[in-house]
Amino acid sequence: MRVVLDMRGVTFCDSRGLGTLVILARAAARARAVLVLANLGDFLKRLLAVSGIGDHFVIREDGDGPEDPAAGTGQGTAP
């Protein structure tokens, strides 16, 4: 199972928001699901890269099909 968070329109995220994403990814993993971050804007892409946690998320770009299991850049596991 996959849980997809559509991040379209998110223009701000601080450490609390990053922590929440990590908590959600861990909860999904415990439920044998994968948290997918979809439609990230440039700000969130940079934030995940700079913080060093971006590789721990499955990231789906615009245009990736919802049924494409290979979509994403991360491993699908939370840090």
C-alpha cells in the first residue's frame, strides 16, 4: 500500500514540518505502507536535499503515473 501526500501548494516547511514527514514515513513503514511525496515544489526539493533526508523518501514528480511502482527518487524508508 502507498500513502501519497500531494505537496502541491506547500510553500513553507520548517524543522517541525520535516519532523512530521519523518514521523509519517515511519508510521507508514510500520503499517507496511510507503509514504510518497508528490508534486514537490522547488522549495521543498531544496529543503529535503539540504537537510540530507531527501533520499529517505519516495518522491513522485508531476507526470509520474500513480500506479508506477518505480516512480520516485528515494528508498521509501524514513531516516
